Amino acid sequence: MLRVLVLGATAAILIFFSACKTVVPENVAATVNTRTISYSELDKQFQSQFASSAEKASDDQMMIQKLEVLRSLIDSEIMLQRAEKLGLMATDTDVEAKITEFKSPFTQEEFQKQLAARKMSLDDLKAQLKRELSVQKLINKEITSHISIADKDVSDFYNANKSSFNFPEPQIHMAQIVVTAQPDANVRNLKNDKAQNDDQAQKKIHMLEARIHQGDDFGMLAQNFSEDAQSAPNGGDLGFVPESALEKAGPEVRKILSIPPGQVSPIVKTDGGYRVFKIFSREPAGQRALSDPRVQQSIRETLLNRKDQLLRAAYFEVARDEAKVVNYLAQKIALTRIK
């Protein structure tokens, strides 16, 4: 039996490496169905995300980062092809409108500096926005539009979590967007977007603050860009936070105690990075009844976020399974480093 297992494992390894020895197209890092992702595209995206940290990284660390960036590009291409197939591509008008939003808080010189910091041209930004807006249209049609929360779902959640609606002290229901000066490999927001240093972190948080004031959805911005591993997947939602916890968090964070519900805080600098908070509601101490509209809204938002994350994760996995993907960079690493 042992000999059979060894022979089987050996055969599997030989098949793997024989598959990897196919002719690799020049300058092609990966293919998604019939389309290619070039090394030049990969390098441009890598420089945009990891330029400042690449010099300090070892060869192995840099290749891990490149594989991570390439995986993001592959997923983006899979979703883009789906959007094209369903006729959901963003128009030039959509892109120009978003460009205008981006530019509005800045002078022309400041806007060019924003592009330079990310090593992007205006055409690069337009191409990226066209992809992002198209994929967002796809997600809205294929996922968000299919989510509904029944009254029974709300009552079941309340009954299972009744104690969490009994506040021993005043609470604030809030969300946050976090940007840090040091990228964390454990953070995986939807855009795989991480500031690499303090200068980039400041520019990024100001860009996000501007987009919030322009009307962009706070939760979607948190999912796409926030660098907090725990709250980003939930749209930045922190749930109900006791006022005493905020009072102990330092003078800058303490200022948000005076922000009314529905409003967004100014940028707050903390030891853990730059943050923007959104206040949903303030709750006095005591038990909240299911009939309370604020309880209903809070539960529906929680359940919507959960379903959205579940359906989105499943949709992405199905899309990956149905696509024909060849990762030539991964094959190259396997051939040269696994011996």
C-alpha cells in the first residue's frame, strides 16, 4: 500500500511539472479565458501598491506580494468579463463623472500629485475606474438586488441576541474607515489597496474623506479601502460601542462623542492610523424593544451586510471556478524554486 501511495504521489508531481513546462507566452503573467494579463500591467499595479516597501523586501517577500497583486488582477478580469457579457460596462460619462468627483477637492497641481504618488497617469486612472464601476454594476445586479430581509429574520435575530440590545450604559452605533502608514499582509480589502507610508496614508484618508462628503456610500468605501481587518468586511461597522470606551481612547477619539447621528467625523489621527468615523445612532442605557425603529434598522443593516458578504464570496468563487485561468508567474516560481 505504501509503495502504491508513493508511486501515486510521484506521478502527480510529474504531471504537475509537465503541465508547467508548456510554452509560456512572452510578457504574459496570466491568462483569463482568452485574455492576457501582461507583466507590464502587473509591474505597474505592483509599483502603485508596494513601491515604497519593495526596496526593503526580500526577493521571496516581493514575489509573495506580486502573486497577491496578480490574484487581484485575475479576479478583476474575471468580474470585468462577466460585466461585459451582461452588458453592464460603465460608460465614458460614468467615468468622467467619477473623475470630476475625485478632482473637486483638489487644485490641478494637487490632483497631479495624487496621481504621481500612486505612479498613475490620468489614462491609468480612467481605465481603473471603468473596471471598478463596471464590476460595481455587476455586483449590484447579480448580488445586491437579490438581497431581502424578512420580518421573521429580524425577529429571530433579536430573540437570539436580545441581551446585546440591553445597554448597561449609553452606547454609540458607529462605523470606521482606517488607513495605516504600514501595510499589513493580513488586511485584504476589496481593492487590495494599502498605503505604503505616512505620506500615502494622509493622501488616501483625505481622498476617502472627500468621497464621503461627495456622497459615496461609507460602507462601500470601507469594504473597498479600509485597512482594518476586522471591520472592513462589514462596511466598517463597529456595532454598539460604550461611551466609556470612547472616553478612555484619548482626546482625539473623545471628540466624536459630540457628533450627531448621521454625521461623519473629521479625520482622527490615532496610534493605529488615520480614521474617519460615521455615527449611526446613540442609545441610552436600558433594554431596547424589537418594536424600536432603531433596533429594526440596526438588525436589518447587520443582516444585509452578512448576506452581502456571503453572496459576494460565493459569487466570486463560482466565477473563478467557471473561468479558465492560467497563472504563468506561479508556474514560473514553482519550476525555478521547487526542486
